[in-house]
Amino acid sequence: MKLDQTVVKIFKFITFVFFTFAALMYAGILLLLPLDLLFQITRLFSAFGLPTLMAATIGICALGYVGLAISKMPELCELIVDIGRQLVAFGHSQIKRCDALIEQTSGKGA
């Protein structure tokens, strides 16, 4: 294997890792945002002197209301999913570009 191919394969792997990390980060943020909202609302009501159980109940109700409000906006839900799809598609297209470069470098020296 030539040095050119090795460098391109290493770059392809780095690109794959980067876009995998970006997609997992996007999904993780979408999962952790509601939990953070619940935690912050519970802390806020606990700071006002409410018992933790009551503050958590109010926080769950507030989170449910926010979820209901978001579910009534189908354009927003579609936008969030579409951004994730575009991120994955863009990463896939960049990795495919590396495949074409690997083929090009393998045919150049033969």
C-alpha cells in the first residue's frame, strides 16, 4: 500500500469519527435537554422552599406542558429530525468522497 492511500484512509477514518461524534452529540443533546429542564425547574422551586417531591412534581408538569406545546408545532419537530438527517447524509457524502480519492490514488501508480 502506498503512502498516498494510507494518508487518505487515515483522513477517511478521522472524517468518519468526526461525523459519528457530531451525530451522537446532536442526539445526546436532544435527549438531555428535557432532563436538564426538569432539573433546573426542580432546583428553582426547591430554592423557593418547596419540598423536593412537590418541586419535582411541578417540574414534571412544566416539562409535560413544554412537550405538549412542542408537539403542537409539527414544523419544529420536522426541522429537528431533518437537521439530524442532513448531518448524517453530509457525513456519508464526505466519506464517499474519500473512497473516490482512494481509487484515484490506487490507479495512479499502477
